[in-house]
Amino acid sequence: MVSKVFIKLGGSFITDKAVPETLNGERITAAARMIRAAIEAAAAQGDALSIILGHGAGSFGHIAALKFSAVQGVHPEFGWQGLYAIREAMTRMNLLVLQRCKEGGLYPVTVSPFAVTQAKGGKVLRLDAENIQQLLLSEQIPLVHGDAVPDTERGFTIASTEALLAALGDRFRFDRVVMVSDTPGVLDQNGRTIPLIDRRNLDQMAACLGASGAPDVTGGMRKKVENLLALIRRGAANEARILTFSDRPEDLRDAVLGAGEAGTLLRL
Ligand SMILES: Nc1ncnc2c1ncn2[C@@H]1O[C@H](COP(=O)(O)OP(=O)(O)OP(=O)(O)O)[C@@H](O)[C@H]1O
Ligand SMILES: [Mg+2]
């Protein structure tokens, strides 16, 4: 059996979002090791994982976007500087992520979101996934990341990893999505991890969801959960798990395999 899995290494997990351009490289390497372990565990059972990897922008892209007020695209005062700054910061970050993945025995191949995505009025309209598909057919791991992308109305706009995931989900229909964040999962008002969000408790849980506590232009946990639930509702993913790992890296391996109970599970 082949399971299609989208994994996002959140910017909150792989950088210190409060401090410009602080990569937490060891976490990326540790996560890469666990993804590799999941691939091997699946293979040992005669199964395969078809993985698309993503990484967030953390204190690289978000801070560049804020510096040049790039949320609305071309800016009356800063012009296209936001685009240059975001693309430059994300390209550098992406190289660092690749290097850290390699240390963990994982060799993803970046498919630059700017080159394959079209947006209009701040919304991703299309993502040309042919190269991604080609990599998957060859059992390779495509890597995307939050980015600035061309926008026919705004010149450019910001596409979060979750926005790219939405477009990819429509094409690939993921068996599961795994999001690694800086909190143990989605937290309730008392700071406890909510084990499950589904249609029965969604309204209650919505009250707990907020923006990022750090400099951020793509809506933090609230937007993440909204995007994931929309994806699941339209059948572009079966389920999603939001988790972190600190002393139990195996949680990530298990989540990638569709097992384990760490963090918050989102489903219909
Ligand atoms: N109920 C909640 N549970 C957990 N985190 C929450 C909640 N409400 C708001 N947050 C905030 O959302 C943040 C996670 O969203 P954020 O967008 O910063 O992470 P990310 O998506 O991993 O980063 P990036 O967007 O850079 O990839 C948490 O660090 C926290 O500050
Ligand atoms: Mg985010």
C-alpha cells in the first residue's frame, strides 16, 4: 500500500520566530531522521510512503514581509522590495533546511513555489504540480516552502505552506497531513492539548484558536486549523495531526506512519 503524506516543518518549530533568522538546525536534522525512520518502517512492512515535505517561513519570511509591509503585495512606498526580501530570505532558509535534512539522511528536492504558483487577489489559484508529480513517481521527496508568489492583481502575494498544501491536496489527495509546530498540539484555554478536533467539538474549539504569538503574516494556529479542516471537508486530505517533538522524536515517525496519539488529530 502507498500512503500519500504531506509533512510541514513549521516555522515556529524550526526557527525562533521572535528573533530574525534564527534557524534551529538540530530540530530539522532530528525531524529528518524520524521521517527517514518512518519511510524505513513502512518499507519493512511492504508499504510505501509518498511524501511531500514543506517548511514554514518562521523568522525568515515573516520578518522580511513585515519589514516591507508586503502583505498586500506591491507597496506604495516600498514597491517590490518585499518580494526581493522574502524570496531572498526564503531561498537562503531553504538551503539551510536542505543541508540539515541531509545530515538527517533525508534528501528532499526543492520545487520553488514562486516558479510554479499563480495567485490573484492574495489567493492561490493554481500550482503547477507536474515536477512534483515527476519526483513522486521516482520515489523522491519534493520540498515546498512558504513563499512570495506572482499575483495578477497585487504583483505578488504571500503564500503560506498551508495555502500551497491546499492546492496540492486538490491534486494529490493526501491520506494524512502532519504539521510540526512549537506547541504540543492545539491548546485549549487552560493550555492543555486538545486530542481531537472534529465536527462535534469544532465550535467549542474555535474559541481557543488564535494568531501567532510572534511576528507573523499568515494567521498562526487559527488559520492553520481552518485551512486543514477545509482541506479535510473537501476530501483533499483524510486527516491531519498537529504536534511537536521535544523529548519524544518518535512521535513524529509514528504520526507520519498514521499511528501514535501525540498532539491534536483533526478529522471530519
Ligand atoms: N490554541 C492554540 N494552540 C496552539 N497555538 C496557538 C493557539 N492559538 C494561537 N497559537 C499560536 O500559534 C502559533 C503557531 O502558529 P505559527 O503560524 O506561528 O506556526 P507555524 O505555522 O509553525 O510557523 P510558520 O507560519 O512560520 O510556518 C503558536 O506558536 C501560538 O503562538
Ligand atoms: Mg504559520
